[in-house]
Amino acid sequence: MSNEKSQELDRMQDELNEMMREIMSGKIRGKEKTKKLRKVDRMQRIISKRRSGEMFSRAFKKDLVSYSFIAPNFIGFAVFTLVPIVFAFALAFMKWDGSNEITWSGIENFKRMGSDIFFQAALKNTIIYCIGTVPLSMIFSLGLAVVLNQKVKGRGIFRTLSFFPYVGSLVAVTAVWKMLFHPSKGPINALLYYVFKVPQDQLPQWFSGSLVLLSLILFSVWKYMGYYMVIYLAGLQNISPDLYEAASLDGAGTWDRFKYITWPQLRATTFFVVVMLTINCFKIYDIAIMLAGGGSGELTTSATVLVYYIYQKAFIDWDLGYSSAVAMVLFLIVLVITIIQFAGEHIREQ
């Protein structure tokens, strides 16, 4: 080791020792102490590296090994998710048909939405779908969870049956529903015709017209309430039985126990369920296509939802800039609603 290098290391070591004494004396606190500790750690690595003469320190090598394990997943995420998202944000302010040159359009794509009746219909349908699906799914899944959390005979079988629609193939279950609610051959309309004497020309068309959103809501509640039931079951099983026992000794009835024990204890679980339901409802696409798409897979104005409209403008009309703008609006709507939900939960916790 050269004399100059030795002197430099001695100087750095003295500086390091001085910082350590300053930290140990207790004269500095808070953020300043944190900064000093980080500087000490950094200087220790530099001194160790220079003394050993290695190009990379031992800590750096450990970090490199760690990063090498997550690198494949991160690269895949960056290439197939992060880069397309950034490109979509930029494309929202441009005009492009996928083949010709990209041109700058500013906020014109966003201005178009104000006069686009199809976008407004898709937004309205999506909001109605969310308003109908979120509370119904929460109520039915919570009710199922409360019932199946009791000590009843065949509880495991009923839990499995309740969860089955969620794990079942979407193609299969939508095919069954379309058969059940078929306008002329389905048993539901047959029941209305033969038992309730509804005239044939007045039988409901479940997957068209004004009833299509109701059908989507009912199907979504039926398919996904088993998943949220499992989440509620996990929350219910974390509630201490001592609370219910104490309430029973005080003469509390079933409703009082639910109101003052079960519901408050499930607040965090309910918050998670509502947030996830809201996000998933705004992303609806596959259910709408399978139930209301018909043979062509195209949705009518009464059944069009935002994600389908984004797909239609991008890959049918090849208006990629406008479709990206609609996607950004959808992203902002979900983001704002989620922030409001988190803010409301934070206020309730205070």
C-alpha cells in the first residue's frame, strides 16, 4: 500500500471515529442522527473496500446476488407492464392509428369525451354496474360468512358449494346462465309464463335492453360472493369468542351482537372488500362480453362498459390516442375513488 493511500485511509478512519464519538455523545438526534449513521455506514464500506483492494465490496456483492434473483421478474414487469403504461400515458395526448406517423394532439382526445355519447353511455353503465354490484356483493358475502361461521351440520359442504362459482370456468358458468335465462327456452321465463301467466310477448329479455345491466349485476354477485365470503370468514374467525360470551351474559340478542361486536370488528375486512370490489367492478369486461356480447362478441349501447369501449376504440376503430385517453380517465376515476375510500377509513380510525 502506497504512503499516500495509507495517509488517506488514516484520515478517513479519523473522520469516521470522530463521527462515531459525536453520535455516541447524544448531542445529535432525529433526522441529523439518521444522516450521520448513513454516512458512517457508507464510509465503513469505502474504507473496507480500499483496505482489501477489491473492486467491489462484500456488501455490494451480496446486494448484486439479491438483485439477480429479482431481475427476471422486474425485467418482465418493465417490458410488458411498466413501459406500456408509460407509453399509454404519453399516447393519450397524441393521435395515432397504429400505422401512420404519431402526431401531437394535446388535450383534444379528452375534449372529445364531452361530446361522445358512446363514452358517456359506457361511463354511465359502468357506474350503475358498480353501484349495484358492490353493496349487494358485500351484503350477500357477509351474510353467507356469518351463517357458515356457525356450527351447523354440513358446514364444509355449503362453504365449498358457495365458493364453487368463483373457481368455476367463466365460459362454462356464463353458458349455464344464458341457458337458464334464455328468452324462449330458458326455465326462468318458462316459470314466468306457465306459473305466473306472464304473456309471451312480455317475457323479459334478460341480456338486452334495460335488463342487461341487472343481469350483469346479478351474475357478478352470484359468481364472486363466494370469494369475498372466504375473506369475511377469515375476519370472523379472528374475533375473540369472549366478546360474544360477555355480550350474551349482558343479555344482548343476535342483532345486538352483530351490531356492536361483529360489524365493528370486521371494519378493516369490509374496507378491503369494498376497495377490491370497486376496482374489479370498474374493470368489468369479460362478464359483459360473455353474457351480453351475443354471437359477434359486440356489446350494444345499453351493455357497453368502459373497458370494452377502450378495446373497441383501440383495436376495432384503431383510434389508439383516444382509447388511451379513455383509459387514463378510467385510471383517474379508480384512483380518486380509492383515495377517497382510504381517506374515509383514516378519518374513521381517528
